[in-house]
Amino acid sequence: MRAPRSSLVLALTLASAFGLGACGRLKPADTSGAAGAAGSGAAGSSAAGSTQTAGAGGSANVLVTVSGTAAPLPLDMALVGMAEDFTMLKVSIVDPSAVILNPDATPLGSMTLDTSAANCDATSGCKWSISGVNISNPNLLGFVGSVEDLRTGDARVWVKTGTGMGSMAVVAAVRANPMPVTDRRAFVVSRMLEAKLGAFAGPALGTTFAPGALEARGFLIGFVLDKASSAAVPAGVAGAKVTTPATTTAVPFDVIYPNDTFTAAGTATASSGIFIVVPKMAMTVVATWSVIGPDGTRTWTPQVAGTNPNNAYVALMPADG
């Protein structure tokens, strides 16, 4: 017997998105957690996964290895209901401030994703490792992992998708004590899922989104989650809301809280913890997002997140502790 769709959304999305190290961790002096041919940034890295090289004027460039896995956003299978062609993809580590100004800015490092069976796991996705990622810039806002379809035009299967992989504080800690950044999760949204989300978001906002219209504007899919320490697979948090500093005034985006079956919108998160941010037009949206919990028993560290036209962004927001 087929499980109800709400159960699929919860089980598939949360188990894969967070239960396998979505927030990642740092490891000193090892390069485990990635396989296949490594990608690279501006320079190579040492066997320990980090190095420092002389920059202009004798200053040191801090180069590190960033590794993890890439996979379709599990919500894709829950709503689309079919596996899609997960090949011909590129993984990049990008500077958030650079891509805000120019979505096509040169990444800090990139590689073609090895999607062979030997490099991929049906649950966690395909492993990747990018060396020589330059984190010397003290104003680097954090790490964002980007997954991009190398096909063009209507042949594309996937929307270019960013996933937050580390805050400014994480980058500062690695810069002070260089070490590999491991176990990062990069997700990607399919064009079929984008069409499904557009078909849901249109009526919720009193408009119509043809396939591709959400992608053209850019959009964000967020997940409000319980504490990472609460369970092997932290649950989504029902009854939560997200705010930005400008929420009390006119803002250039709408926030939608879908119910667990994606058949209606509410005023707060359902048990999946999902919210969707849709700009009112094709434009860059960047904001600091805070979570208002349902009962005051948990707190969430605010996150900077946003999206550009022709991009999607995935924001995982676990409670503190």
C-alpha cells in the first residue's frame, strides 16, 4: 500500500536533508569523506587538505579543501514522484557576496560531479572534494555550495541551486586554524519540482506561475528543524514563522508556509517545517532570517540567506543546542 504523501514529504525530506550531517563538521588533517577526482580552486592543497601560500605583498592565502555529497533535494521525489537524470552536473564553492553582485562570478573552486555508481550512495548522494578553496578574504560571508546542470536550454533537468554550508563564523574559525571542511551537503532542485512548486505557489499568491517562472524570479526553500542533538533525524518544527528585519514594512518577497500535502498554505510551518520564499519579481533577495518558534522552548541562530534570478537556494535552519 502506498504511504500518504504527507508521510513521504516528512520521511524523505527530513531524513535525507538533515540526518546525515547536513550542517557538516570540521576535521583536522584528513581528507576522508570524498572520492573521485578532486576539483580545485585557485591553487592546490597539501595532503592534509589545507595550506597557506604567499599572496600579494607577502600576505598568506589560506587554501582549504571542502568536501561532501551532492543529491537531489528529497522533496523532489516526494512531490514529483520519480527519479530524474542525475548526471552532467558541476559542484562549486562560491563567495556569497560575489554572486549577489554577479550570479556568474568565478567560484572559489569547482569540479564536475562524479555520478558513477562507485562514487554514489542511494541515500546520501555522490561524493565530491574541491581543493585550493581560498578563504583569505576576511569579509567572506560564508560557504555556499552550488550545483549546476551542464546541459543548456530545455535540455536542462536541474535548476542551479545553492545550499548554505557554513557561516561567516565557521569560515573565520577555519581561517584561524586551517583544516579541511568536510561532510557538507549540496542539494539541487529539478525543473519538474520547480514547476510543481510554481503550481502550488501561484494560487497561494493569487497569481499563476508557468513552468520556469519561479526559476526566473529565483526562490528559496527553507526547513525549520529541531535541535541537531534531539534525534538522529531531527524533525521539522510545526507552528514556526520566519522573519527578517524588514518584515514589519513592505518587503520585495512573499513567504509561503505549505501544509504537509502541498494542497494549501497556512500562517506558520506545518510538521515538515518547510517554508518557501518567492520574490515579487526577478531580483536578488538577501536577508537575515530569524525563526519565531511555536512555544518559546527553543532558539534559532539567525541565518543570512537569499537567492538570485535563475537560481534556487536551500536553507536548513536547525534549532540551537
